[in-house]
Amino acid sequence: MNLEMTDLSAFPKPLKALYHTFGCKLNFAETASVADEFARRGVSPVGKDETPDIIVVNTCSVTGEADRKCRSAIRSFNRRYPQALILVTGCYAQLKPGEVSELPGVAVVAGVNGKLGLVDYAMSYFAERKPLCDVPDAKNLRDFMPSCSRGNRTRYFLKVQDGCNYWCTYCTIPKARGRSRSGTIPEIVAQAEAAAQTGGTEIVITGVNIGDFGYGRDDRFIDLCRELDRIEGIERYRISSIEPNLLTDELIDFVASSRRFMPHFHIPLQCGDDEVLALMRRRYDRALFAHKVDRIRHALPDAFIGVDLIVGARGETPERFESSRAFVDGLDISHLHVFPYSERPGTKALEIDYAVEQQEKHRRCAIMMEISARKHREFASRFIGTDRPVLIEHGHEGQPTGGFTDNYLRVETDLGADYDNKVCMMHLGELHDDGETLSATLSEK
């Protein structure tokens, strides 16, 4: 759609926008870029006690519950701000544009690659007062939409890749995001350099399947990491979720030797039973996953290892769940992100006969979450009384100042605003009752 490139500053009153994001770090990165574009075109973020003129909802559709939360939020925004223009984008909008269009108050529905065009869609609606729905088929999503922004956060989120070619049986992401595509190394390095020039200290490298960076070209994800590692001014990089079959030993060894790449890995396992992994069409088995964890522990003994886990998937019989539980319990990891399996229309998983009752899914989730809590307590407790570098983050109103160590332990401290966005050596104290947060004071060393 060719819309006139203009801005929204010509309106009789300054326009205010509210941004609401569901889902992954990639979505948060893209929402921040959307907000930057609106600001550049004359729309400022809504302040406390102000009424928004525009509401941007960036949706997720990873589960049926995610869809429900998106619908609920949109209805709530319409009730609270009936005069506001509601723009909906993201994976739920991409997969079910007709359903989203019928929600009350929705003026614009844009596909995942239409996010940076939302200002133009808003201009079109204000000019014509006609609802707009522009959602191309995911097969036609070929362009890479860049994004590097921090929004109101301390860290920058740098999008390096989008889409996925894997087609796991339970997943709708390829239908929502299209096939794998990525920016070029020079383009992404330029974005990171710009972040450094604006005071960026830490960058989270994100995407749908970042290990697939460079698909269809000769460059690889590790080539990108090496170039990013050379940029002066950025003190920290974190690699977001990366598939175990794409987490190469070469990449692990690189992180171990790098001063800027943090000892922190997030690896999706999804199930600890080989038969279920095969039903899911995952591209690895337990042996490969265990090797990756062992390799990380050998190269980086203090590394934080987070693991995604789907519980109650189709085909996960009681025996296979027990196999998964025992495997996960035996891994030397730091944390589990546990999700109950959600039926997604149109996925191949629906062809698998054995289905787990909802109540049983919740029981299994509770078991895995208890394992996670224990492992996180044990990991965090190892560092009580030690000194670690912490990036101090902007404090939110009514909340204590905090931050994360290099190996992703959350800390609370009494440091003031003068320390915001600075990496300080901190002495780690007692573990809080939540089992995850450590108290911290400035190190005297």
C-alpha cells in the first residue's frame, strides 16, 4: 500500500500513544522501534494520567492463551479509551486478521512486516475514517524489518533475524513470521554502533531463530558475533534463545573467550524424551542437548543456562513425561521456562493420537516448575559472598534499584540514579525469599 509519507504533528493537539506488547523479546524490540518511528513523526508516548489518542497492540500467538490475552487487552483498551485509535499488529494479527478486525475499537490490523508502517496506516485512517486490514500471506514475507531499540528499558534489543524454516509440529510461528531471513552483517553492526553512540551499554541479540542467521548466504551467526565483539562502547552482549542444534561448540568457545559476550545461554529443549522430540520434529535428541550443556559447563562453569520446556504435548504419555522429568532433573542448568502445551489450529501435532488432559498438564507443569525453583536457588546460592559485575538498571517508581550480573542473576541494591546504565562490581549478599534475587552492595575490592 502506497501511503503518503508525512507525520502526525500537524494535528490541532499533540497526539499521545500507548504501546502494549505481548510475547517474546523480539516483539518488545519491534514495539520499541515502532514507538521510535511514531516519536520521529510527531507522536509522543502517553504520560501518567494522560489519555492516549493511539494505542498500538503488538500481539503474540504462541498459545491459545496468548490469543485470549490479546483479545481481552484490546477489549479492555476500547472500554477505557473509546475514542482512541487501536492499531493491532504481531503474530495473532498475522494469523487471524479477520478475527482481530472484528474486535471493538480496532481501526487498523497490520501483519508482522507492517509494524514500521503503522504511522502511515494511522494517517490513512485519520484521513479516510475507514478500517484498514493489510496482512499479506506469510509466504510473501521476504523483507527483513530491522529493529534496534531499548524503549524504556536499559538494554538495547537488536533484531538480527526473523522467520523460521523448521515447522515443528506444535508451532505456528512459520505461518506467522514467514521463512527465515536476516539483515546483513554491515547493517547490523551499524545499528549496534549507533546504539553505542547513544549510550548503550548492553545489547540483547534477538530473532525468531537467531542461529539460522545468514540462511541463504555465506555468513554465519558466529561471524556476526565476532564483528559485534569488536565494537567499542558496548560492554555487554547477550544471546537470546538459540536452538541446540545451532548452538555450535565453536560459538560456545567464542563466548568463553570474549570479554563482551556474557556467560548466559537460553536453549529450548521442549521435552526431555526422545520419542516426544521426534513427534515434535525437533532437530536434536537428548544426547545432543546434554552435550551442549556439558560443553557450556566445561568452558564457562559460572554460566547461566535457561531452558524452555513444553509440558503435556501430544504424545507425552505418563512414561514419556517421567522420562523427560528425570532427564531435566539431571541437567546442570539454572532455570526452566515451563509452558503447558496448547493446541494450535492447523498444526501437525493435532494428528498425534495421545492427548493430555488439562488438569494433568497443570500437574506436570507444577512438577517441572518445582525443579526449576530448586535449580535456580542452588545456582544463585553458589555466588553468595562473591563479587560479580552488575549492570545497574533504571529504577521504576516504587521499586528498588536492581540489575543483572554478567551471568544473569538478578540483584537488588540501594545505589542511586547516578549509577543507572553503569556496570559496577558488586558484592553479592543473601538470597531473597523468592529464591531468585540476591542483595548486593558495591564491592570494596
